[in-house]
Amino acid sequence: MRNRFISSVVALVVLSFAFTTVAEIAAAAAQRPILYPINGKPREYFELVDYDTTYNPRDFSGIWFRVGGARGHGPELQHPDLTPEGWERMKTHHPSRTYLPDVVPATTDPTAANYPALTCNPKGFPSIVVDDNHDHHEVVQLPTRILQLWQEERMPREIWLDGRALPAGDDYGNIGVSWMGMSVGHWEGNTLVVETIGLDNRAWLDTFAFPKSDESRVVERYTLTDPETLELEQILYDPVYYTEPWISDIKVWRKEARDARPVNNFGWYGLFSGINDLLCAPMNGGGRASNPYGGD
């Protein structure tokens, strides 16, 4: 009798475990990778990583592509008022698309447009981050730095996480401005806060012709909201060209699976091992740009 009772208890435990396992499997199945179309490519091209509830919210490593947010600094059709100097600078820009046609009409003439990237000059920061054209980028996370590798221009960006301060005074003057500026970051909870200064004013703020001055400062707030979703809010501080800070909309990236095909060759998981390097080189105009490995 005792043995029969023990057998019944064991059977109930096993059955309970089986139902729990089925429930867990069903729940996990609901979180399986989803296929997302982007830029008109077939859905099977973009498969997300498996959902993982044990992810590290401070680990941004991986290859990302944009799925949300305005193409410019944003929000679309919203911006703070510019200073007189800012308006004058903006009027010198001739974009191929615009929010303000009465101030800076768009041109379809490629010889008239003067967005720097159209003549193989760098987009610069933050334009390369906010523009979703050829947006793929990879994050390589090191103990004291984060590297953002942008597929377009084959461009790396360095964010320091070792506690250093941004250069000031003579140090800032000796370094000077650059296309990508100087960036340092720190963690506020699970949000990475990055501050960038030293930005060359020849690079536009975005493709819609908005300017930024050499004195501009950009603060970014990156948050991994789930294992495959990275969100960014940017704030532009530029008292030379704008009358108040400009808070962007939220930019959203999704993580690609390690075997995703659009940015990989031969199973190599690395952005610079992609289908092509999207490096602007005028001499590629003869037709060899389609074969990054050389040959006819």
C-alpha cells in the first residue's frame, strides 16, 4: 500500500513537471525570433536573435539595424528656433530633402546639393548615427571603450568608458575639432550616457540641412530595453546656432542574428566582413565596387 502511495506521488510530480515544461516551452515559443522587413528586402533576410531573459542590459555587443525614429535629428517637422547666425548658416546648405522648403529648398540637381557625404566627405557625428540610410552598425564592447563600427564609410567611432573627462582649456585647443568629435560615457543605471564635443561645423547636424557649430555638444542616452532592442535619445546643446537645447525623438535599432545574411560573407560575423564595405571611393565608379575582393 505504501509503495502504491509513493508511486502515485511520484507520478503526480512527474506529471506536474511535464505540464510546467509544456507551459514553459509554449511561453518560449511565443518569444522566438521574428522576421522584420526593411528597405524592401525579403523578410527572411532579417532574423532577430533568440529572446533571452538572462541578457546583460549593459552589453550592447552585436550588429544593429534601424527600425524606428526620424531620419534626421527629429522629431520630424519639429525644431527649436535658430539664432540669426544659425539661420544664416543653414541658408548656405543645399540639401536633397528638407523640412523647411521656404528657407532651404531641396534640390534634385546633384551638382547643386552640397551635403558633404555627396562628395565623399564624412557625414560626421551625429549625422552618421541619426541617418538611417545604410544604417547597419556593429558595437564592439571593451572594458574601457565602446567602438561603433558604421558600415557606411567603414567608419569607427570611439566612446571612452574609463572615467576620463572631456578635454578642456589648452587640451581642447590642442586637439581641435574633428568629424566625429571626442566622446566619453558613463552609466546611469542601465542607461549609457555619452557626451561628445569637438565637432567640426562643416559636418551638418543631419541630412535635412540643419547646422551645428564648433561649440556644439551632444548628449546621447542609450538603453537596451530588451535583448534585441536598443533605443537612443539625443540632446543637442548649441548656443551659437540654436536658442535652446534640441531633444530628439527616440531612435530604435534591432539586433541581427549571428547568421543573418545581409551583412555577412561566408559565415563571418563582423560588420566589416559584409557584402561590401560601402566605402565612398570615386575610382570605384568603373565597376569594381561590386567586387570588394578585387579581380574582374
